Amino acid sequence: VGVLGPWSCDPLLARALPEVASRLAVARLNRDPALTAGYWWDAVVLPEPCATPQAVAGLVNAERYASAIVGPLNPAACGAAGLLAAAWNKPLVSWACAGAGAVTLVNPLPAPAGVLHAVLRYFRWAHVAVVAAPQDLWVEAGAELARELRARGLPVTVVTAAGEDEDEAERALRKVQRADGVRVVVMCMHSVLLGGREQKVLLEKAEDLGMTDGTFVFIPYDTLTFALPYRHVPYPVLANNTKLRLAYDAVLTITIDSPDTSFHEALEEAKKTYEVP
């Protein structure tokens, strides 16, 4: 199984420990005869370039390394990945490619756009803005999210990008303020709780502009694709920054529930049993 992702060019994603996680997954898989079906499984971590053209071109090399592919993470590469996987007759397991319609595509998670749509419909929030970090991965994720929400009948009136520069964040938020009827801002970028600088700057600027008083709801996109620890977990970035803590009152985090154990707890348990070094 090839585990494809921008591990070498995105330091925050690299903290997901793809090599450790994939090695642990196949070790447990190989111990379960009900799942192995007589096969011996192995995993190889494959680099996905952060630039979209290189990410698409790099897919061609995946065939020689793996019988199945987990990834890619860049939605712009999904069309090519789906066609190649179909031509190779290999499964493609990707939470980023829910709308790709590939013949061999397996969706491991509910589509983030579908989850968002359900939440927005519940609260009757129709008008949406999407603000993405400037890296290709997030720009493409934001554009794809906007397309999928529009296909579900929601008006997405603003799709823009903002980096770590405060002026960029302010320009993006001014667009949101000028748009008619926007209630929700979806942030396609790394969560500030995990060290995302772009989201930190965006939320602090929103606090400066008076946008965190309940007028707007800010929803992180990345937490829809993994289980963000939330039980008895301190986040120093909020404890040590009053402005950010005030701004975070306007954030609605939607994440996958992991009721039995968090990522860090599972990792520590695996270390104690010597499943991982």
C-alpha cells in the first residue's frame, strides 16, 4: 500500500508520522487473519510534491511501488489519480477525492463537503465564504470545497486566499464583510491548535475587525479529516494569547470523534507495547 502525501514539504502534515502510522497499521492488519485474506501486507510512504503540477506528474511513479494507493491529498490531483488507478486496476483510498468519481475510488471518511452541508443546513446558515492558505494544497482544497457546496445548492460568494501577512488576512476578511449575507467562513488551512500560522493571523485580524462577536462563524476545514483531540487536552497557543482566545469563541470545530483514545494516547500505548519504536 502506497501512502501518498506531502510529507517532505509540509512540516505540519509530517507530524502525522506517516511512516510510523502505516507501519503500525500493516503490522496489526497482518496479525488479523480475518482481514489479511491470505495476503501479507506492507506499506511504503510516497512523497507528494506540494506544487500542483508536480503532484499530478508524480502520480505516474506510484504504480511501480504499490498495489493500492492511499492519497493524494491535493484535490487537483484527484482526476489524474482516479484515471491512473482505474487504468492500473488499483484501489485509490482518499478522503480528498470524494467528488472525483473514480472507478476504483474508496472513500474512507464521509465527504467533508457533505458533513459541512449537514451542519450548515441544521443551523440554517446558507451563505458561505472560503478562505484558504496560499499553498497549492489549500488553494485547491478551497476551490473544490466551494464547487461541492455550490453543487449542493449553497451560495459560496467569496473564495479567496490569505497567508501569514496581516494585510493579506485583512483584505480577505474585508471581502467577506462586503459580501451579501455571508454567515460562515470556512478556513482551508492548518488549524491554529496544531501550529497553523495562517489561521492564527486570520483569527486575530477577525478579532481586530469585530468579526468574532457572533456575526460570523469560523469553521476549520482540516479538522473534518482527522480526530482532533478535545478531551482534557491543553492547547498552549490559546492559553498564552488573549486575543486569539477571544477570537476562538467564534470558531466552530467539527471533527471525527475518537471516543476510546486520542491520537497521542494511541501512539503512547503502541510505544508501551513495542509496536512502534
